[in-house]
Amino acid sequence: MNSYWHESVTSTEVERDSLNSDLDLDIAIVGAGYSGLWTAYYVKKLKPDARVAVIESNNVGFGASGRNGGWCSGFLPMTLSEIEKQHNRQAAIEMYSQSFATIDEIEKTLNSEKIDCDFHRGGTIHGATNAVQRSRVVEEVEELHSYGFSEDDSRLLTLEESQARINISGLFAASYTPHCATIHPKKLVLGLAKVVERMGVKIYENSRVTEINPRIIKLKNTTVRADVVVRATEGFTSLIKRHRRTLAPLYSYMVATEPLTKSQREEISWHNRETYHDARNMIIYVQITHDGRIAFGGRGAPYHFGSRVKPSYDNHDEIHQRIISSMHEVFPVTKDLEVTHRWGGPLGVPRDWQPSVNYDQRSGLASLGGYVGDGVAATNLAARTLAHLMVGDDHPLTTLPWVNHPSRKWEV
């Protein structure tokens, strides 16, 4: 895997112990990505004396937390109307309000904990390159406004406004929202790991969990007992016994270019590091990195039967070439740039495409995930929600509609 995020981290990664003996804990968390680490962080904030450990099968940020597109977005994979159909109008509004506010919470925490992950709040531009896409962009803005959100949350741009932000030729329409920031994913997950370790959380790496049961985690030669067991495994959930069909591991792929020259940067007028996507059927997501590279991702890879996850799937020549072609189409200037990095990895996708935060006090089982690729910010909100559920303090977050949301398992 030739990931720009992994190769551009200059600090030396910490060597952590593997779990080689039985363990008794208050809270055991499986997975050292954003979900697991944010959960550890907020639990320790609420209960500083809690015995908390994170158990990771590879190393910190090995999964999507170290490979994603670097979008810290307040938007969710389910729409406001979809939430309203299952719950009610106010629940939908509260879910999105809290999700938008999560960007503020993350920025505040990064500053207070001194985590440098190239965070920059430039917002997002959603573009349309034909009439069909234009209707999708307009409908998205109109739906937000119909639920009481304002132009401060999302608005249509004039052609002059959109070109001033990012000069993309041939746009039929574009919208802008401030509820998104760019980050360096690997720097964030490594920084968060250091913070929770300072708080007294032990992280075990290269310790593969094979089975999760009420208050018991099993590894090959080791058993962990805990009052609460948290599954935070996202795209690798299918590797755990009895969870093969819980979340489908759908693959997403990215490329990164060499840095743009000053004249190339001027040509596309991309000065505030807005993220960009358009309304085509093959989802694309783009950011310009802190050092001036275009990081361009796309989804559309085939599902691997039986929810298989393998290192060989992290690269896909055909999909990567389609992504590069899309990048050349959106940003013709990139035809003159070398593609220096190509990588990919699995997302965790529930059958109804709705993430959830689950806690059963009786069994001590908890989980969070199913973000469908929109997890950088959602993991923070999910972790805060779960931490309050576990301490039982009746916090308003515990009434959000994703709490104990049931998703049917996939069939194959």
C-alpha cells in the first residue's frame, strides 16, 4: 500500500506491546482507529479512574482512520428525510445539528490537546457538471433549508463565487457549506493515540481479536474480561467470529499527486483548501493537502464475496485508473502532474447505510460504526454518545436517533 498519509508522517511511530497475558478491565475497546480512540478519550474524561485498554490487530490507524480522504465533514450518509421517516422531524434536525457542531468540538479538542493534523476549516463545494447533477445539488440545499437550516449551513454559489474558490470549468451549479475541514488522517490518529496514552489508556498492537462475547474478548492465546466490551472495528468487522455479515467491507481508493507549482495553484484558484465533490454516480472526494498535493478519491470498487478483506485488495489498477481519469477531467492541470501515491481500503457499510451507536448494559456489549465513509467527524460524535451511554448520565446525546439503531445483517 503506497499511502501518502502513511509516508508523509515524519515523527517516529511508537512501538507498542502485544497482548500476551490475560487482562481484567473496566472497558475493553477493540480497534485503534478514530472510533476506538475517541471512545477511550471521552470515557477517561468522564471517568478518569476507569481501567481502559484498546486492543488493535495491526497498528494504530491501520484501517480507514489512516487511509481516508481527510474530510472532517458534518454530513452523514443518511439524509434528513430518511431519519425523519424512521423517527420524527425533530430527531432528524437534532442529529444533523449535533453532527455539524462536532466540527467545532474536534477543532477545540485538537487545540486543547495540541494535536497537529493539518486541520483547516475551508468548507466543502458540491459541484454539478450536467443538468442531472445540478438537480441533485439544488435538492440537497433545498432539503436542508426545509428543515430549518439556513444559508449559513448550505447555499448555492453563483458561477463567479464558485470559480473564485476553485476554478473548475463546465460547472452547471455548485453549493457551499462551512461544515467541513481538511485533516491529515494519519497525523490525527497518531496524535489521538498519544493523548489517550497520556490519560492512562493502554494500547496493545498486533493483537488480533478473534471473538467478542458478553464481557469477554478472545485472542489466540489470551482472554480479556471487562465490564464493557466495545467493538470499533469498522471495515474489518467481518474478520471477527459471528460478525461476518454485520458490516459489508466496501472498498474505496485514492491517489495523490506531486505538489502543484505556484502557477498551477493560481490557475485553479484553490487557496482556502475547500474540499470538493460532485454529484456523479461514482462518488468522488477531493482535497488539497497542506503541502499542495491533490488527494483524489473514489468509490465504485466491486464487493468481494463473503465480506473478504485482504491486503491485495488495497490496490486496484482499474479503479485507480478511473480515479485518475476523473481527476484529469475535473482538474486538467493534473495531467502535467505525476501521481506519486495510490492506495485503498475497506469501509464499514451497514445494510441500511445508517451508522449506529449501540450499548446493552445487561450484556456489557457496545459498538459504534457503519459510517459508510463519512466517519472522520462522525466517529467523534459516536464516541461521545457511547461514553455518555456507558456512564449512564442521561446526557442529551444519548437520545439521538442512531442510538441502538437496528440494521439487518447482510445476506452474503
